[in-house]
Amino acid sequence: MTLDRQVFSGFDTILIRVRHIEAAQAWYERMLGMVATYVDPVRRIVVMDTGKPTSLTLWELKPGEQSATPGMMGTPPIFHADSAPAMRDALMGRGVVVEKLECNGWLQMFHFYDPDGNRLEICEMI
């Protein structure tokens, strides 16, 4: 089969590796307001509803398995917010580790971290 046109319609999920699935699920629910739509206690996977078509999948590391160095996770998931400053303030108020707000004239964004050190990002087009 030759691919002469795009054959997919979007992203299904973003995958994040975590050390403790239950703790990660609780953090993403409590801090980011996400809801678990699928839980597999055998495979140690939880799929979180982001409120958009693309879900977020948390997958527990196996004993002895290593994830990327905290803060160095490949490409961080980037979430959209209507107000990056307000979202940053809200996350800080919940005790989430956040970095400074950056603005380049057309985009405001900041990074923040989950308890496993996975870097996440919030952005707002201005």
C-alpha cells in the first residue's frame, strides 16, 4: 500500500510513564481535574479524559525499569489554557511545581511537573 494521502485523523493519546499508578491517577485528578475513563489494574494503565479528543495515558514503570531523567522527558505534553497566568496561579496554589511564565508576544507558556518529575506544559495564544 502506498501512502499518497494522510491516513490518520489525529492523536489518540499521550503516554506518560509513572512510578505508582494509583498515586499518579490521584494527582492528575486532584491537580488537573482529569477523570479516569479506563483503568487496567493488571497492565497498570489508566487513561485520563482531558476534555478534548486526545486522552492522557498513565503507564506504571515495571520494577527496576527507568524512565527518562526527571525534567528531561522527551517532548512534554502541551495543554491549552484560556489563561496561562490564571492556570499557573491555580497550579501554584495547589502546590504544583511550576516554572516562570514566558511570553514571546504571541504565546504565553510555562512548564510544570508531576510528582514523577515528568515535565508538562501549558500554553495560551495571545
